[in-house]
Amino acid sequence: MRFFSFLFALAILACFIAGVGFSQTTPWERINPFPVESSLKDCQILPNDSIIAVGGSSTVILTDDYGETWDLQYNPAGVSSAFTSFHFVNDNRGFAVGSKFTIIRTDDGGNSWIDLSNETSHSSDVYNDVFFTDENTGYLIEKNKQLLKSIDGGLNWDTIFPTGTYTLSEIQFVNQLTGYLTLSGDSGFLHTDDAGISWEYAGVNHPIDDFQISSLYFNSEEIGFIGAYGDSSGYSEHLILKTSDGGATWEQVYSNAFNSVRRFFFLNKDTGYSIGAVVWYSNNILKTTDAGETWQEITSNIGSWKLNGLCMHESGIGHCVGDNGQIFKTIDYGANWAKAYANQAFMFNFYETQLFSDSIIYAWGSKQFYWSLTKSTDSGYTWTNCHPAIIGGTSYFLNADTGFACDYPAINLYRTYDGGDTWQSFEITFTAYFTANSIWFTNASLGYIAGAFDYDAAIYKTIDGGENWYETIISPAHNLEIKDIVFISESKGIAAAEDGGDAYIFVTNDQGETWVLQNYYHNNIINKIYFISEDVGYLLGRNILLKTIDSGDTWEEVETGVEFIDYQDMQFIGANIVYLTGTENELNILKSIDGGDTWFPLDPPCSRAMYTLCFFNEDEGLVMGSNGTIFKTFTGGMVGIREWTNTKQPELNIYPNPSNGRIKIEIPDQYASGTLQVYSLQGQLVFACEYDNKNDLEINLKEQSGIYLINLTNAGSSITGKLILADP
């Protein structure tokens, strides 16, 4: 939950002047990946040829030009869940369902949505699949155990098939009466011919051992297909079966030891496709042109992560979507597929950045045990790997040319003097298995590597640029791991350690020769140490932000007004502008314009956690996070402000203000007819309507607490007022 400082809200209001207009352009530019970072679960071509896909982290993407461009929606209808399935019954009406018993509906082809969710749900509740036979009649699988039905367009649902025997995975109807339920881990399926009033189990006999159905699809009441797997003489076997008599009998039409069959899609009665995984984490696509009598492998090794959905247009243009934003496109009915997404950062989680010369950026990240040091020379638009591939590691650059890196476990130190074009390697002869978490050099010769070996905190020091190392003294050292180390002068350094549950702060005043335990914080973990001067610094941790003004001798907690947040990175721009990232909360970034006394959220249009910051000035900067996600802003993360003039503008009276959402707006005569729009400070349009010949207007905003801008437009002229929404 987000909390806003009321005093800060008033300060913001004081900064705005009547008549100031705001750009409707998003304040965040997507750099990577493109078009989306969320895992996509399914896609569908609508009758009007537009394509829509849904996925994790409340993501909806749409295109009306066959995938050349995509429109992204996060948290449609204000919901925050992972979408598992969706279904459109025509160009306009569609439904999407997911975790937290979420169900949303659109009546305009996915451009806007309404929330029909169960308000009492919690995160473990999930709708697994949805199917509507017309605009009003639909079916839902709840928690793989119950089947629900609605006859009023999703407003109300009744349980029509509770089961403790079967695990339900997919629902499909071929007409108003005839439907099928796929059962997970079963050799049969359920069938209805009376719109779900009754269901009959249909077993599928097959000689293969441990036969289980993974996918079920019917073209009609008679023609259907099963994707299945089992054991054949001790080896896995993947199968496709076909029925021509409504499931009474089945014929095997495909078999392969490696190509699984997970989903079916048919373009017409003759041409169909299946997608599935290949052993060792790639994918295959099978195709039939003879109504499923035979199947051919048209491509393999497509994509690095699981594919989840396929759709094909009668023109031959098709798309596959999958995990981590994968999109593949074909223009020849699937004979050839090409990437329709871009990811130049290799899906790494970026944890650290260093900026030099206003354009050169080094970013360090990892994915499982793999380590990446990437570099940008154009202010973050393009990135290249600037280090030989090694496993694990950490890095630190003194300037744009001189940098150091070590691997994981620490076996070698790498040194570059030319910005990463070439590296020298020095073997590190530590006496035990050493995990390196942080590296710091105060100059080209004097440096430190911090981490742990065998769960003992350890810091190693070099005085010859990394060619030789020796261990310095940490006390107490047992069951600790150093997470971060910085030096605020050549002599004084600070190290943060943890034992899995508590945080420990060590200090040295003799160039790291000896370290003394200075502070202890129970039930906390410190992620990062950040100093803006030799005196002023911060400790960023789990649900804790600490500040020192005496070089780390004493620390005081800083209140940001946000609960349950894991602080990751901080950057000061001058004395007053501060950016702060955090995870384990629905927000990504906090900003302060008064040196950290008060904070408000800045949320880029992204579903991933943002770990690190890199700002060039108070307005232009990057945020980077998990799975290679990079966003850039030129407006300090807020909607851009046009320059104001001294032209006298009429006032826009809004009351009550602050309000719980129900407000009345007094409209000046020259704006008696026009358009009303309401924006958040992040530039998101949250409400809009047209009105005619009115001197007052009442609206009810159902948004989160915060500051909103109300804009009236008429004949090219506009007026803006400010509204504070408070908690009800």
C-alpha cells in the first residue's frame, strides 16, 4: 500500500501554477526488452484482425498492424494479478482471468476493462481458465477443482461442477451445449452436451504405460485431438491422437520421444498447429494440412523459454508468445519464424550501475550463476557485453577506462585499462572457497574484495592493482557474509554483513587492515551502502533505510512512508533531488525533491522489479532491473510540464479538496462545453469524459490516494486544476 505525505502534497501544489498544462506523453521510454518483459500466456486474433495477448504481472498487449507495433497495458481496471487465460467472443467483448480470483471484462476490444473480481480473494486464489460461448454465458475453472458458470456476462457465478476427484486444467466448448474439460495427470477427459449441467468421464485407452493427457482440442462435436505423453520401454513418448466420432475411439497420428505437445490451434478444418517443449529447454511447432491425419515438424529450437500460445491469420501471418516476453512471427503459415521481440541485455538481473562522461555506463548483473558486465556508450540506448563470459562475479570501475572484476567463486581478478576492450587476468590464491559479493578500489593500486568463505565474513586487500591479495581481520567473523563495501576516504571504509536474518556493520580506519563491529540490526539485511559525501551516507536494507551525517559513526532511521519494501539503490542529484528503488512492494521507485524528508512514488510502466538507478541529471536517467528491463526518463519520472505564461487564466474550482473521490467541478463560462481529463502525476490518464453546456460537473474517481491533475479543454484552450485524493 502506498502512503503520501500530506505536507508534501501541499508543497507540490504550491509548485504548480494555474494554467500550467501537462504533456500526455508517458514519462518513461522503454529501452529493453521490447515490446514487453512479462511472460505471455496466450494470444488470440479477433474477427477485426487485431491481436491480443495476456500474461503475468497484469499485462495485456494489443496490436492492430499484425505485430509491427504493440500497445501495452499494465494493471487494466486497476487489478494486480498474473493473468492465466483469456477469451474473446467477438471484436469487442472479452474476458481475462488470473490469480487473486481476478476476472476482468472488456467491451471495446481490450482498450478498456472493468473489474468483476471477487473482492474477498487473496493471492493464493486463482482462476485457471475461462471460456465464453456468447457474450453472457461463460465458464471458469477455479483453483483446478471447481467449474463455475455465468449467464450474465461475468457479473455473477455459480458452481456447477465441484470435484475432489479430478484436477481441471482447461475448458472448451464447440457450441452452446457441447463442451470438454481437460484433466491434469489423467488418461481421460470430461464431456457435456447440456451446457454443463451434467458431465461424463471419457477414458482414452492406449497401450503406452503411464498414459496422461496434456492437451485436448475439438474442432467440432466429432473431430478432436489429444496431446499426450507416457512411457515406452523406459523412455518418454509424446503423442497426438485423433478422434472422428466424438471421442468414442482414438487413433494415434504422431509420436516422438522429444517433442511434447502442449497446445493446439486450428486455422481451418485442415490446417492446424501444435506447440510444445523440446528436451533441453527449446520449443517445437508441428503442423498438419490434412485435418490432423499427419503432423510435420516445421521448426525446432525456437526460443529459449517456454512458448504458451499460437495464433494464425488466414493471410499466413502468425504469432507465438511465451515466457519472458517472447514473441515470434511468421508470414508464410509457419514455414519460417523470426523473433518479433528485442532483448539486448541477455535477460540478466541488473544490480549495479556506474556512470562516466554523461554517456558511458557500466551495468553489472546476474542470472542464476551467470554474470554479465555490459556497457553503453550512448547514454543507455544500446548495450554490449564488455567482459569474457565467466560464472558469477562482481565489478568496479575507477573511471571510464580503468575497471576491475572478479569471478565466482573468486579464482581470478580481471583488470582493464581500456574500458573493457581488453582484460588482464590474475589468479587469486585464496586459501578457501571464497564468494565475492563486492569489490572497491580507492585508486589503481589499492583495492578490496568482500564476501565470505565457508560462511565466514572475509575481506581481501591488494596494494598492487590486484596482482596479489591478503586477508584482513574481521571480528567476529563466524556465520557472516559481507554484502557490500565502500570507502569514504582512503583510510575509512564501511562493510555491511548479514547472517541470513540480522545485519552487521563493520568499520575500518586504517585502510582495511582491521575491521571493528560498529552496529547490529536485528531481523534486517543491508543490501547497499551509499555515500553522497564523506559525512553523509545511507544504508539501504530490508524494510529499513538508515542515514548518517557523521561519516558512519551514528545512524538514524529514515521514514519514507512505505511499508514492506526492500530498498535496493539510491542516487542523489544535487542536494535535494533523490531517487530510491525498492522491491517486495507494488511500487518500483521513490522520489524526493527535498533531500529525502518526504517521498512519492514513480512507477515506470513495467512489471519487473527495478534494482538500480543511473541518472545523468535531475530529469534524465535510467532505471534497470530484473530480466534485463531498462527504462529511461527525460522528465524525472513525472509527466512533462510545459512552460507557463503570465496570461490570466480563470480558476478551476474543485471541491471538496482533499476528497475521497466524489467531487464537484465549477466550470468557467469559456469551458462550458469540452473535454474533461484526469491524470496522475505520472502521466496516466485515469478518467475522461465529454460534456456540453455545463457550468458544473460531478464525477466520482475510484483511484488510489495521491495528487491528480484535472484538465478541461475547449477549442484548443485548456485549464488545469489540482486535486488531492485522500484515503476514504
